[in-house]
Amino acid sequence: MHSVGDTQVGVFVDSNSFCTTGNGDANTIIKNTISQTHIFDAIYVCGNYNLVQNNSINSTSEAAIRLDDTCNPGVSGFFNNFSSNTLNEACTQVWPAGFCSSAGSPAIPVHEARGGSGGRQRLVPPSSPR
């Protein structure tokens, strides 16, 4: 459990073949408070079997949580899960067009995410403000 604020990116998990330290697979990112991320995402995940759960994310310049498979094409992006995260004032600037969510509405882009259902999704738009 950590607090991260006023930074470029909150948590970065990457399984890129050029990355010589760490591992982008099987990470657990839980119970963190991340706010005021500038330039990049609050939580960026590009790997497999990662869990992003019970995080509180506020005021992001880009996505609150980005699940991506482009860091290691054909090998990354499988079986990543996110649940029970609290997202407020998230913004995403990805294709086809950028959008920002209202307070309480998640903005979570999913790039070619694959998992248990085998389905592919490109972008999950924000829900209606509550």
C-alpha cells in the first residue's frame, strides 16, 4: 500500500524485451493511492497475469489504468485483471479520439487486451457520470 502523487506515471509494469530489470508478468498492484499523474498514465500494465485491484486514482493526464499488449507483440497482454478500483477525473488521449471522464467515471483504454473470454477490446469508454 503506497501513495504516489504529482509525478509523470504512478505505476509502470512492462515486459518489453529491451527491459533488463524487473518482470512485467504476475504483478499485484493493490491498495495504492495515485493522484496528479502528469504526461502519462496512473497505472500502465503491459505483460501477463497482472492484477490491479482496490486502487484509488484521481486526476490523471492520460488513462487511469492502461492495459496494453504492444510492448511484446504476440506474447504480452494475456489474462490481466482489474477490479474494485476507484477512479475520479481520469483522462485518456488515445485513438480514435481522446476524451476525459467526469468525476466518478472511469476512463480505461484496453489495447488488444486478451484474456479468459478470448475477446478483443480496443477502448472502454467512460460510463455516465453518477
